[in-house]
Amino acid sequence: MYEVKRHSGFLAIVKRECHILTSRPLYLFTALILPLFVLFFMKTIFGNGMIDNIPVGIVDEDNSDMSRQIVRLCSASPEIKITQKFSNLAEARDALLSKKIYGYLIIPNDFQADVHANRQTNLVLCYHYAFLSVGSEVMQGFLNALRIIAVMPLQETTDFLGIGDETLEAIASPINIVAHPLYNPSLNYTSYLSYPYYWVLFQILILLNIAYSFGNDFKTKGIKECLSLGNGKFLNIILGKLFPYIIIFSSIAIFANMIEMNDDASTHTIILLIIISILFVMATCSVSLFIFSIYPNLPIIISFVSMFGSLGATFAGVTFPVNAMYPFAEKISFFFPIRHFVVITDYLRYESHAFSYCWKQVLILISFNILIFASLLLLKNKYFKQRALSKETNEFYY
């Protein structure tokens, strides 16, 4: 049993929890080393953040000069890489199903002849759209190359008539659409995926650490030691056990956010982001404690908080807009701190004066801390019942 000689109450519980964290390698690994490793992993897993050289194939049934020109143009597209050429459609489908390629272009028989005869013809593009990001890049890579092919018949006519390229472009596309992808102009997947998914994994680690810390004390009768050190007050136990984890996880959260922060971020934005990082950690700790207090059975709670944390990827709105979900699902998402945290950080990362847009989410994050007091009542009630059943007579108070 760990003994505290000089401190009592809250500080004694804090010192006991710090001793447990530093003396048990597994605790230290899951609370400090693993979150930092996950941060490094998510920052490097996507490489330069761009999807390129996706393997694709060509089904060339025409074998003409024009079909070979199409192949050369597609080969020049950075998003795709032609790795296989097929003699028939069945081979291409087999390669797609086995994921040797993620798309293929079919150049039909008599394609060149139809083009020269001014007969409408089709180029058929098939791609694996079960993988949305890969499928989109394959489609974009082929379309970028095929736009040139689409105007080739018209270009032959305009060249014969002596019409220049600028005039041809105006004829082919009289309206010029200028697109500005805001907040991610390079279309980088690191910004889109690694940042939010890190917080989903980080949330799971917080949930598991808090649930295991409390669950282990209840399972091993460590609660009696905590009551002795905490002057018999459950509030001292809860706050004392949470405090070291809040400090550790808040420091990691602030560090992770600073890495992602824009270089031109204002001091006001940085301060807000630090505060929001701490609020997110506190809210997640409160949720984990509340879940544990409902049914303090360690194996079951570990499974449940893992499932709860994993659902955060869905309800954070990373892959699918929350407001496009069914109304019932959208209401459920409010019970996930990650949903509000992602909304807030998205505003703060991209707009310097965004607090007016996200103050409601900030208040919701703060309100999660009410669960600490609900957990206090539940845990006290369950402990009293257990003590009554075991006919213990030691008195303690809140």
C-alpha cells in the first residue's frame, strides 16, 4: 500500500495517483507515450498528404493512333499510373476486384474512325468507388487527361479554319469557372484525415485511462486506501485521481494543436485553443467517469468506453456531416465531446475571429463537467450499498 505522510485529502490522492503513473510502466505508456506515438504516426502515415500514382488499367479495343495518344495523356496525369493494359473487359474487372488496379478506361472498337466521321462515341471509365477518396482521385486523374481528347475533333476543324487556341477555348467553354478550395487549398489529405482522426484516437485513450484507473481501484479494494488518504471524502478521491490525467492529457492536446496551428495565428486564437484543449480533456474525463459510475465493472466498462470512443469518428462529422444525419442520430452526437471539439478547432484553425460562431459548443464542453458531480453521487451510493451488504461500519462523509 502506498503511504502518504505529509499530505492529506486532495493532495494525498494526487500524490498517490502520480506515484502509480510513474511506478507502473503500463500506466505511463498508455497515458503519455502512446498518445505522443499516435500523434507522430498520424502526422506521417499520409506522407505528403497527396494521393498520386494510383494503379489503373486501359482496355484498348481500338489499337489506333488516337487510342495510343489517350494512353500517353493518361500516363502524364499525376493522380494515376497505368500499370496494366488489357485485351478484354473480363481481365480488367478481375484486376479491379483483386485491387491490383482501382479503375480502368475502355476505348471501344472503331473509336478513331467514329471520331473522324463525326459520329458520337463513348469512352467508358470504371473505378472503385467503394473507396471514396481513391475513387475520386482516379476519376479526376482520367478526366483531366480526357478533357484534351474531348476537344480534339473540334480542334482539327478550328485548325483547318485558322482559329487560334484561345478562340477554341472560348468556343468550347464560354463560361470560365474559378474554384477556390478554402482552408485546404492544396487538397491535402493530412489536413482532412490525420488531424480529426488523431483526436478520435486521443479521446479513446483518455476514456480508457480514466475508466481503468477508477475501475482498478474499485476492483482491488483500492477505494478503501483512497478514502483513508482523502479524509473520507469522495470528492477528494475523484478530483485527486482526475487531476494528474487532466494535466498530462491537456499538455499533449495543447502540443498537438500547436503543431497544426497556422503560422499567422493570432495570440487571441492560440489562447482560445489552449483553453479549448483543456476543456475537451476535462469533458472526456467526465464522460468516462460517469460511464464507469453507472456500472463499475471494469471489463464491461472498458469494452463500453472503447465502443463509445470509436463512435466518435462518426459523430464528429469527419467523414459525414452531422446535420445530414437522421435527426435522432444528430441529437445523439451532442453527447460526444469530440463532436463539439472538432467544430470549435475547425473554426479557430481557419478563422482568427471565430469565437462568435462556436461559443455554444464551448458552453456544451463546459457543461460536461457536471457529470463529475453526478458520478460522485452514483459512486457514493454504490459504495454505501456495498458496505452495507458486507456489514462494514467505518464511517466516511462527503
